[in-house]
Amino acid sequence: MTHIDTNIQRYIAPGRRVHLAGIGGVSMSPLAEVLHGMGLAVQGSDQSGSAAVDHLRSLGISIHVGHEASDIEGAEFVVRTAAIHDDNPEIAAARAGGIPVFERAEAWGAIMRQYENAVCIAGTHGKTTTTSMTTHIFMAAQADPTVMIGGTLPMLHSGYRVGKGDTIILESCEYCNSFLHFFPTVAVVLNVEADHLDFFKGLEDIKNSFRRFAQLTPPDGHIVANADDPNAMDALKGLPLFTFGCRQGADCQAQNLTWNHGRPDFDVVADGQVYAHLSLHVAGLHNVYNALAAAAAAYVLGIPGQAVKDGLEAFSGAGRRFEYKGEYHGARVYDDYAHHPSELHALLEMAKSLDYRRVVCVFQPHTYTRTKALFDDFVRELKAADLVVLTDIYAAREKNTVGISSQDLAERIPGALYRPSLPSAAEALRELAREGDLILTVGAGNVFAVGEMLVETGAPACE
């Protein structure tokens, strides 16, 4: 195995006191709850109050709003969210006092060693949906899993749950090699493509990272991989794989695939036998692959096929994954997290298969480096929409050092409109929307607000 070296494991023990910097975050709050349940004394801080902070306080966890050096008093070690850097007063105080500081991924890696089954779902795209689907399956099997998802799952009313079963299911991100801190017993690789090029040197570097991730599985573990993804197969060449796909030769296949208004119906055939028959409530070929990956992970762990059927047929999507927001003057408004060309391709291909007069796509590119590196791919995929509205690039962690703008994209896409701000994009849609349109707000930033503005103005007044 080639885990990133860390000594956090000896700190994850009952009675040890940990300070979580950024405790209210989407993956930090479940981390706090899991550590608390394991018998650690948990304390923390966050920039502001929130429902997550209130919930943790109800469990008896002490949380300070704001970040001060004194917050870490009494802590034996500190775990921080990725948004907190070395100049944070708590981190600086810990360093000065010789208190170890660990990253969030290191803590999750140590925790998953406590579980018999650690299902880690990785890939350039599809992670949140597949992790959500896998959760549905294991919940249907009454396995009582612990779950960490990078989005909201309606069934959980959050992005996580803390269970008492022997299985933990985690969305596993490759950025900064975070998933190399993990200890998967089932490593799922959905696809491998060029992304996060502000960290990785190129596609070969990314392939190497995914290979290292897959090699973290123990000899009695499982590597579940997409047989139809050439980069995944190249990255994992020579490793013992349990494959899934739609083509002949995969260990877990979709057979007898038919479509009902864009939604797939098919048999899941594993090792030559029908494992489950599925009629999904989510559309698109990409969701056939996501469902196959979830089913394959369940199969290798001995989950009954009926739980796969019950779980996946109850799945209606994760938050910000083709999420219905409402209507505006007869147009239906959906939001989607797609921020990579391949994700755009899958989304728009699925949208075009549905019964709408036009597909109107409001796209907010995510990060300057991604937009620059994949510029031609974004242009090609966005042309599939009937009408494109582009807002300014969502900077996230970056500054514009590469000289790129959404206007550059708009100039290459026939008929595209450049509307820098979210309110101006919403105003454009108010003028453009027609009855029978499908309006998509797309991107990993805050572009969802455009659809919400639109739906709110289109709602009937209260009488």
C-alpha cells in the first residue's frame, strides 16, 4: 500500500481531545459527530453560526464562533478544513505550541479503519450521485451505514449520517491527492479525466493518482472500475478489477436497456446472472453508469439484489444534480452542479432527450485554470444547448492570473449571451423564457441563485 504517511491514527482514541477548525463545514460537522460518538472530547470553532453548529452544540460539543488563538486551549491535536490556512490564528497557535495539525482527509482516513467495510467512491465526475445511490442501497439493506457525501441527499436531509453498522460510505476526492489518506476496502473508480490542473501536472499525473488510490485496497478488498472508460482502464491496468459497464465483457453489465421519457430501464447482470432489474427515476446514460457502479459495490459486499432495486428505485437525485427548482411562465427550471466538459456533455445530452421545446443553459464556469485548460471542450459542449447565457467565472480558491473571461467563451458560441452578474443573468432569462423551455442553471459555484431569482419572480402573488 502507498498511503500518505500520517501519525493521526494514534490520536483517534477515546478520551483524546480534538479541536476542529471550521467545525460547521459540510464534511467537518459529520466528522465532529463521528469523533464524538467514538468517545473523543470534541471542541471546535467556525466563522459563523449555522444549523450544523446548533446541532453539534445539542450533542454537548463546545463551539466558539470566530477564530482566536485561545480557542484551541486544552486540545491535544487540531483538524482543519481545507478553507483554513496556516495564517489562521488557531493554526498559528497550534504550530507555536507544538500541537499537531491534521487535514480533514487524514481524520476521515483514520476513522474508516474502524469499519469492516469502507466504500470509497472516486472519479472525475459522478461521485456525489453514485455515493448517494450507494447510500440508498445500503439503507434499503438495513445496513445502517455511516455516510459522507459532498452534497445534500434528500433522504438524509443533509450530506451525511452517522450509523452503527459495519460500513462507511465516502465520496472520495482526488484534488490535492486527498483520497490517498483513505483506507478503502472497496475502491470505486467511475472515470478518469483531466481536471484540477492547478494541482495535477496533466492527465498522466491524474491517472497515477487514481492508480495509487486503487492500490490502497487490501488483498481481500475490491477495486470496482468502469470498463467503458479508457483512462480508468489504462490507469488501473494490471490490477485485479471487478468491472461495470454497458458493453460486453464487464463483470457487472446493464442489459436489455430501454428508455421511458429519458429515464432508463434495465437489468443489472453480475457474473452472468440477473442481480436486479431497475427502473430509475433519474434520466440519462450517465446515471446508468452511476447506478451500475453503486450496484457493483453492493454486489461485491454481498448485498441482496432486492436492496439494490428498492434503494435505486427510491432515488430521485442528489441536491444540485438536475434538481427541480420550479417554473417561470411555463418554463421548468432545474439546477445542476456540472462544471467539467464531460459533465456538461452528460447533462445536455440527457436534457435534449427530454420533451422540451428548447434547452436554455445558464453556465457559470468554475475556476480560471479549469476554464483556460479546457476552453475548447467547454465551447464544444455548450454549443449543444439551444441558448447559452454565461455569467462571470466563479473564482473559488483562485485569482485570475491566466487572463480568461466568460466573455471569451460567449464569443465562440453562436447566439450566446454574456451577463456578468447573477442578477443580470436572471433578468435575461425573464426576457427569454418561453413556455415549454427547460432552463438549466449549471456550475459548481452559486449560479443556482439565478434559477431561484427567476422562480421567485414567476411565483403567483399571495392573495
